[in-house]
Amino acid sequence: MIGGKKVLALIPARAGSKGLPDKNIRPLMGKPLLAWPIAAALAARAVDRVILSTDSEDYARIGRAHGAETPFLRPADLASDTAPSIGFILHALDTLAAEGEVYDYLVLLEPTSPLTEGGDIDAALQALDDARPQGITAAVGIAPMETQHPAFAVRRDAGTGAITPYAGGSFATLPRRQDLEPVFALDGSFYISTPQALRDERGFCHDNTMGVPTDREKALEVDDLVDFLCIEAILTHRQSHLGQSHPSQTHLRSSIGDQT
């Protein structure tokens, strides 16, 4: 809980993947990918319940082995490539509400962002709860665009290959990087909202959403094999230099073992 409010962490992990086959259970440092956000949610002090939303009994079994609850399977129509995320989110909220389980905040943690830690979740929940009097109802992780600032975007002529500044003007007038106003991108590290805002807005990003800056490395997402290898390299570095093999290792609740 946070401020007396109940918090649900929802981990989405449907079977199959177009980019990497069975990406959500692909081993990362000896643990299936979906185990990482489960561990982060279990490590977050403010989270009251951790549920895996999946259409696969095999995935559900793996999720349970790593500490998540799987009180239901996701219906097939909410697990297709074209099904919007709000469908499985509302399915989870409605199913739990029918059993008398109502939450004040929902935290969505995707397996493709395995570097999010329990402390990140707690800090974001606190920031959102503190901002509620100002009308803020959702919070998302954002990362600074330091090397890919929009000011340096270009257009490319399909015929000649010539490039021009995307925003117009000339290359001679492009600003120096250190003079640019900071801009951020959604990084997928976490999505948090009140259930009512999710029902009203049908998503996490709207006029009453706040951005919570995250560390640069936590903005990495697993979309393909290159991303996977980069994240594995970061975790290997952590393990060899910091003696930390899991991003939430030092915060794990004592009741959760290191199962693989």
C-alpha cells in the first residue's frame, strides 16, 4: 500500500512473439524474461498483489514459480497481435472486482523492460500519489533523448539520398547539443494509473499523466536479439562489478526465493 491505497501490479505476457519466438520466457541471466518484472513488483514495498496476465497455462506455471499469482487466463480475443492493451487490463480489473478485490492504483510492468527495479516502482507511485491533488491520475517512465534529440532528425530524399533537417532550416544553424531544451521519450519501464482513469481515458497517456524520469539504462526494451544482448551485457557487468545479478536482488521480500 501507499498512503493507505491498495496497489495491483499486472505483468502482461501472452504466448508467442513475432520478433523473438517465446520472447517472454526467453532466459535472461538464467531467468525467464517475465520473471524480472515479477521480481521487481514483489520487491516494491507499495505493491500489494502481483498478477501475471497470460493466455498460456505454461506461462502461468512459470509465473507462479517466480512468485506471481495467476487467478485467471487471458481470453484468446484479448491475446491477439491486434488486441489493444486496454482490453486485458480491464479484463483483469473487472475479474478481480467481481471477487471483491478493488485497487486504487494499477502498475503495468512489461517483461520487455527487465531493468526496472522495485525502488523505481515505489518512487513513481509516491510521485503520482503526491501529485493527485493537482489532478494527476497516471504516471509513466520517461528517458532523456540525449543522443537522438529531435533537433537532429533529418529527412532523406528517396531518389538522391540527400538529407535535410527535418524541422527545416539549414545544417549551419543547428543548435549545439548542450544548448537544447531537454526532451524525453516514453521508455516503457512502467505505467501507473488509477483504475478509473484507465476506464475513462482507455490508456495511460493523456492530459493528466506525469512523466517520471528514469535512468538511461532502464529505458532499454527487448524488441529483438540485439536489445536482448545489450541488456544481458549490462546485467553481466552488474554481476561482475557490483555482485548484483538481479536488479531488485537487494530488496526482494524474504518469502520469495531465487527460483529458475
